[in-house]
Amino acid sequence: MSRLQAVTDRIETAAHSVGRRPEEIVLLAVSKKQPLARIEALINDGQRRFGENYVDEALDKMAHFAAHDLEWHFIGPVQSNKTRALAEAFDWVQSVDRAKIVRRLNAQRPPDLAPLNILIQVNLDGEAQKAGCAPDALDTLAAEVAAAPRLILRGLMAIPAERSEPSEQQAVFARLRALFEQLAARYPSVDTLSAGMSGDLEAAVAAGSTMVRVGTDLFGPRPD
Ligand SMILES: *Cc1c(COP(=O)(O)O)cnc(C)c1O
């Protein structure tokens, strides 16, 4: 069985076990640091959506695979001096976490492209070293994105800290789901909850994730 098939099967099993339809869950292939040959193999297996963490590396890959109709998501910490490249080259930015980035992406999105799809990254754990806006700053930031004509607010992204206790992991995912549902009730464009990676996709699907971001289990370990 291919790695792609194995991950697809995991998503399907996870969805069915909580009474969800597997088609509700999008698979984003996280290709950071992965060699072109592995990405090409996945494209040939039918994968179209890719997530990248480093702008320059991503631009090289986009150029290499320009002949394919791929969808590119930025999922790494956003530096304000890189927003132009994000606005010009990506379809989605999942890691928006402050107003300055919202204003720059909105101003820099080229007029001939569709509005840029935006997820707000929330930092559920208050971890200082991690990107993401604090939950109590979410409403203000969401209003800024929703008011920006060249952006479209699609939802939330989170990277919850690893918990060894399943009940603690479920609790943090439940907090994320509550934030997402509040946002979706307020903004009709909100339809995406990006949560779950190789290690925790089942828990994320159980908590209502609509997009899992999988690297290692799709490509193998990232070479250093
Ligand atoms: C690297 C990364 C992933 C993928 O992690 P794996 O454990 O390799 O599946 C998902 N989301 C983000 C934001 C990442 O940086």
C-alpha cells in the first residue's frame, strides 16, 4: 500500500468512527524539507494540495512544479518582510496571527488573483515560543480579516502541544472546536478547521477538523 493510501485510510477510519463523512476532511501534504522526487511521486499518485513552511524553499518548488495544477498553503511563521511573496504566490496562508500581517497581505495581493484564503492560527497553549494569536485576541483579528477585500476568512489553524493524556488532548481539541464554531456562526465564509498532523490526526478528526496537515507519514522522515 502507498503511504498516501495508508493516510487516506486512516482519515476514513477516523471519520467513520465518529460518524463523519471522510469527504469532509481535506488532506494537506506538508512537503517542507522533502526532496522534489518524493513530492513528484505524490503528485503522480493524485495529491494536489501542499503545505510549506519556508518561503524561499516553497517558491523554488512552485517553479519546479509549475506545469501541475497544485494548491499551495503557507503554514510556517509569517515574517512581515515575506508577505509580498506570500500574497503573490500562495493560495492559502494558514498562519496569520497579527493585524500587521493582515494589512500587508491585503495590500499586496495582486488584483488579478482571487482573494487570498486566510486561516488565523490560534495559540491554545499560551506557549511563548509558538506562533499564533491568543484566543482572546481572535475576535478582533477575525474582524480585520473579514473586512479586508483582498482576503477571505476561511477559519482557524492550530498546532496543539503534545499531551500524553488522551483526555487532555481531547480537551484542548474541544476548546479549538468551540472557537471554530463561534467563528463559523459569525462569518459565512468560515468552513475550515486545520488541525491534526501525523501523530494526532485521529483526535483532530474526532474534534471536527476539516483539514489535516500530514508530512512525515506521507513522505517519510524529513531529511536534515
Ligand atoms: C511540519 C508541520 C506539519 C506536519 O507534521 P508531521 O508530524 O510531519 O505530519 C503540520 N503542520 C505544521 C504547521 C507543520 O509545521
